[in-house]
Amino acid sequence: MAKVTFYVLPSSGEAALAKAVATIVGQLAKQRRRVVVIASNQAQAELIDEALWQIPAAQFIPHNLVGEGPIAGTPVLIGWEQSAAELCKQRNVVLNLQPVVPELTRQIQVIIDFVPADDAGKEQARERYRHYRSLGMQLDTQPAPEENEGHHG
């Protein structure tokens, strides 16, 4: 059964989300996990892509947007309106940025979700939390990670 971790964002806005996602993806990449980020829309997907390019070269994380290469080509795939089942092929970690719970495949072991700072976003996060719980998933909530110590940028 999948484990779901909700990260509570310290501030609202796409930039705060993109920074948290880049930090978490960096941690997962170090663990050699195969990750899919399911963004709410193409603009958000491109923002996440850009945030990952901002990481210093020594810590570069191979990633691509859907359509920029083979779907299984890099450890990190960023999609938005594609079928979650299609995006999740050969992946075992999902970062969900959508306001609803995506249809996920059984091989997903870890789901990472976010609690925005704004009230409407918090309510949507509560709905997703209840949905995951109704599926019998193990749930956890933590503060969003700070940027990796050791680099500033």
C-alpha cells in the first residue's frame, strides 16, 4: 500500500511550491527513485522544470517534460494533463500538484502531496487527504523541507 506524505508549504504561490518540489525531487533523485511530477497545468509543469534547471550543475537532476524525450528516459518526468497511469509507468514515486487525487497505478509506493498556505488550497488538500485515507493509504504530514543546506541560489 502506498504511503502518502503531505508537505505543508510555508507560503502561498507557485514559486514556493516549485522550490519545495525541486528540493524534494533532489532528495528523491539522490535515493535513485524514479519520480513523476503531476502538475496542474502546463505553465506549472514548465515552472517546475525551470526550478530543476536552477539547481547547481554538481547536483543536476536529469528530468524532462512529457514530450521532450522518451517517457521512461529520465529519472524525473514532469507531466500535467496526460493520464496518470501513463505517466506512472516505470515510476514508483508521484508528486501530486493537482487539486484532486489522480488515478494511480498499483506500483506507486510513495505519493507526495502539498498543503498550500491559502484557505482554498488547504480545503482541497483536506479533500485529497480524506480520499487517500478512504483508499486505505498510510498518511503523514510534515513541514515543507528547506532548501538543501550547502548551496545558496
